[in-house]
Amino acid sequence: MRIDMYNKQGKQYIKMIERQLLCPRKAKESMLLNLKNSVLEYTEENPDVTLDEMKSRFGEPKAIADDYIASLDQEDLRKAIKKSDFLKRAIIISVAIVVLAVVITSVIVVIHNNANSTKYIYDSIDDLNN
């Protein structure tokens, strides 16, 4: 099924629900596939449908997402949340390591450049005459 077959309101309505679905990817894809079929069928029958009419027909996006998430296996949701938390922590730690490496490298370069820089002695002509 191609999403470009939906009208603008159908696409917007599906995106609103998709943003609210905080669940495992496979569960999200399964739910959205069923929803897309229903929305496509409805928009084909009603090409001039508005977003408010879509909400009246199918429900508010947040309510649909909440109901679907509530129907999922709680253990699967816990696993998905743990996986998500692990990924977030891994990304944060990776970024911190990269920033620390950049800071340390910068300090080493500055110290090295100061130690190896050419030193000049400035004397005025008056000092040479004395």
C-alpha cells in the first residue's frame, strides 16, 4: 500500500497517531498497517474529508495510541523501555567520550605548541647603546 494515495488529512492523521505510539517497532508497524488500510478506504469514499471528520470517525490520535498501548503485553513494553533507556545511555556516554577526547586533544595541542613555539627577545635600540 502506498501512503501517497491518502489525501493530506489522512497522512496528517496517521502521522499524529504514529508520533503518539511509544511501543515496540513491530507492534507499531502492525497497528499502523491496519489503521492505514482503514484510513485509505475512508479517504477513497470521502475524498474531501477534513481532519476533524477523521477524528470523529476514528477517534483522537492520543486516545487511539493510548488504547493500543494499553492492549499490548506489559512485559514486552517493559523490555522495549529498557532497550530504549539503554540506547539513550549508550548515546550519551558515547557523546561524552568524544567531547572528552576533543578537549584532551585540544589541551595537548595547546601545551605542545606553547612548548615548541619560537621565543623572541625584544630589545630596544636604547638598550643596545648602553
